[in-house]
Amino acid sequence: MSLSKSGVYKTVLLRKATQAYDDSRESDAIFYSTQALCYDFHAKFDAESRRLTTRDVDLTKLLDDLILPADAKEPDPVEGFNQLRDRCQQLPEQWTVLQINKSYTPRWNLLTHNGMLEESTSVDITLLSYSNSEVLDGKPLMVRLEPPEEKDFFPLVSSIPVRVKSTITQEINSGDRKQDEIESFIENVIERLTAWLGPWIALLSGKFISPKDQQFEAEIFNRVEDFCIVHNRSKRDQVLISLIARRLDILKSESIYQFCCHIANDRDDLREMYNFLTKLKASKFEPDRHLNCYPCLLLVDELLDGYPWEMMNTQQEFTRLGSFRMLWQLYETHKHSIKNGYLRVQTKTCHSIINPDKNLEKMSVRLQTFYKEWFPDFKLIVDQPPTNLEFSHILTEADVLIYNGHGSGLQFVEGDAILQCNIKSVVFLFGCDSVRLFPRGLFREMTGSHLYYNVARCPVVVGALWVMTDFYTDYYSILLVGSWISTEKSKNEMQSVFDLDPHAFKHGTLQIKQLSPDNGDENLLAIMADMRRRKLFKKRISCAMVCRGLPAINACFVF
């Protein structure tokens, strides 16, 4: 079979990570797994990697021998881990950064890409930047989740994009019945993913924002420290217990017990820890208390990227990136505009590309109506594709680009043209599968439109993980954009975009169904989290929209 060395090398790194973890060399495991995801990005887009050649090889033999690019050296895991820790400590202190990836299994030697997606394996959650990390001198740590007992779990979750597309194709003739079926399916996926994660959902939670909540957290950490001293627990155990204890409010008793089983040494130890955590929850966490958190940045392996991770904690702000390398490059590019954990972006110059394929007439009518009335200063390209020159100019000069049409727009613009840009714009891609990763080969070759933008230093890309129908996509887009960007020069300046009648909008007119003050928010991720909680959309819509890039706020709102 014909394979690139890069794909094999990534698998070798993941195998080394698994071996290191099994040998209790956690730091080495963290380095190798993080390097594996970074190498994937490196191999796809770095100029030196494009020189790699392919040849007929025996995959099993390659996996037995460490295969490196011709100009590469054997990585030193100790040095690499220390560099990783140093860079994590340079990131904004407000950020929580987690990496989620499938761990290596020898069966990958025999599997096609789809088989790797469906293969039942353990999953590693690596905490790179997290609360209470000072107890471990800022060192990242790793938690391994064993695969669910249900053999159909990974095939089920990874099938979401295909199932949604099939449903939308069939629902023209079947109506609401098919919509109800896919809604039940996604609800089931969320429930099963939540049950599998169990107590580790607490890790998908950012650092507390308010001084009051931070003081509350400090009290929790002190209680945990006292417990660990009395029971002679390690510093690593103390950190894990602290991370669970700080978010007992979102954990059920079964999840707390599951955590205790994971970390306890014996039955007595399990009972004491469970009693400690349940009493702590009862005494410290008021039922109606809401804890506001800073963003959580997820570095997600391509084999897990289609999962609805954001639905595991709908109160939390999430954004995704493909690797730590991607995160670091975006941070280095934009760090001078980051304050208090958020990238401050302007939204004064906005462009919208509407229906470039010229075959979505209803979309064209309703979005033109909306933008011309709600955002009269927006520059519109309607019913025609942009040229490479136009597109490049917008990306490098405009504050915001909003694309409404089929796909991601890359069908009109050469990928190389985007890669040559130094992108300034925040990019919204309101099209089907617009930020979905697709396999581009037999062996672990996935790519997506958002990668082109992020590689070209685009700070934020918002788009869909799977297919969405045109009306719901349009409606979601005006609610998100209308909440985040000020309507200063519109007659609707004091009006909330959520007051628009969706039925009227569907038919191309704007009507206010109620009167309430504008509830705009400068925080893009907070708006997206709020949209996931609202009952306006089916789960297949609210789950699909994700952010790829840095946490951003609208600087025009901030004084």
C-alpha cells in the first residue's frame, strides 16, 4: 500500500505514548501524544513536509521501526515535555487547555480510516493548563478513559454527520417524523457520551471568573488538601480530587462514586473519599448557584472531532483547535490583542457573501432583507462568487467575513490563495459541513476548510460540523451575528435580534414579535453557549455550530 511517512510517524508517536503510559511514564506519554497531534498539522501544512515522498511500504514493518522524516531527529521526551510545560505557562492564565485523543491500538495496522473512527479504544484527556496546577509545578497531567462496554459506542457517535445528512435528504418526503428520529438519535448520543465521561466532565470546565467564586474554589482546594494530607494522598491525586471537587455541582452521585473507584486504593479508601466528596457537595454547593467560567480550549484529535463535546457542559464557553502547535501559533500571532483571556477584535468593517452558488433564492432574499435593515453598513456580495482577489482582500482587510451558502466557500477560492494571506478577519462559515474534517486518504488523512484559515493565522472560524438545512442555518446566523455585532447605525439599534419573528424571517420579511432591550454580548463564545441552551433549535442545529480558534470578544463593546 502507498502511505506517507508522516501518517505512519503519527501512529508511531501514539504507540510510544501508550507504551509510556503503561510504563507509568506519564510525562513521556503526554509529550508523545501532544507531539502526535502537532505532527499531523506539521505534516499537512509546513513547507518542509510537502517534500516528503511516498513509496510502497509494509505498514507493520514501519510500525516496528521508528520512522522519521529524513531531516528529523529522535525526539527527547524529557526535553520536549519541559518545553511543553514552559509554553503552557506562557499562555493566558485564564485559559483551561485540554487535549482529547484516541490512544493507540495495534488494530490500526489493519484498519481503513473509517475503521479507525469506529474502533473501540481508550481515550486520553491531557490537562495542559488547568486550575490548581501549581501543586504540580505547572506540569500537564493525563487521565485515561477506558472504552465503553458497549461495542457500538464509537461507530454510533462517529456516524452523526452521515445520519444527519441522510435524514435531511429523506425528510422532504417524510416530514417531521424523520426530524424527530434524528433528534432522538442525537439526544441518545449526548446521553451516552455523558455517561461514559462520568466524573471527567468536571475537567471540561474553565477557571472561575469572579473573585467570589475564586474564593469559594480556594476553600474547596484547602478542604481537599487537608483530606489528602490526612489520607496520605499524592500531589497528583490532590490535583485530580481538587478538579472534581470544584465542579461537584455538575456531577451526579454515580459519577462521584465512579471517580472514587478510579482513584481509591481499597474499599475503605473508596468509602472515605466518597463520603468526603458527597458531604462537601451537600455543604458547599447551593442548588441554584451558577459558577461563571473563563473559556475552555479543546485540542481534539481528528478521530474524535465529530463528537458534540460542547454539549457535555452547556454552561461552559468552548473553542476547538487541532493541536497545541496550532494553538501556540495563533497565540503568538495575536497575543498583543489578548487581554484577560480574550482576543479583542474590532467589528467595524464587515463583509457578507450570500448565495454565491446562485441556487438558494430564499436564503438570498431573507438575508439581504436582514442585513440591509439590521446592518446597513455591511458590504454585501450577493448571488455571485467572490474572485480570489476579492476574497483575499476581504480576509486581510476586513474585521469580519460572514459566508452564507453551500459548504465553506472553498469551492470558489483556491486553498493556496488563502494560505498566502495573513488573515485579519473573524470568519463565519454558515454552510453545511463548513468546519467538518473529511478523510482524504486511506490512512488518517483528514482535512477541513477551517485548517486553511487557521494556518493563515485567522484567529477565529465559526462553522458547522455537519449538514444543516438552509432556513435554520440562516436563522442561527442572524441570531449569532446580530447578538455579537452592534447595530449602531440601524433603526433597530435598541432592539434584540431575538425579538424577530422566525416565521416572518423564513418568508423574507422582518417583523418584531415582542419588545425587549438589546441583549447583545461582546463575548462570542458566551453567545454560542447560550444558543446551545435555548429551546429555539433542535439539537442537530445547536450541536453542529462550533468555534475553531481563540476566544474572542467584540472590542467595540468594551470601554
